Amino acid sequence: MAGLNLRFTEEELDALRARAQAEGRSMQSFAHDAVITVMNEHSRLFDEAAEHALKASEELNRRLARCST
């Protein structure tokens, strides 16, 4: 598996250590899951925004399609 080095301030690292420890997890596992969660959330939000834009422009796209024929 590929790796990635991340840099944190001392305060950030202390907070990460405390959160991981509070959940009984390693910092690596906690950080990995946090990154995956954020990536999935960004993908979900993008998909929702794209769906909203398509719905909002549906009538305009239909009218434009009729004009071009």
C-alpha cells in the first residue's frame, strides 16, 4: 500500500493524538478514515450540486434544444 507523509503543527498533532486515543485507534487509522470521509462527502456534495443544476436548467435546455432543430 502506498504511503503519504503529512505535516502538522504541534497543536494539530496533539489534537489528532488525543482524538485517536479517545476512540482507541491509531493516529494513522484515524487520519486515514478522516481523509476518506472528507473525500466521500465532497463527492456527494458535487453530485448533489450537479443534479440540482441539471434540474434547474432542465426547462431551458429543453427550449434550447427545440430552437436548434
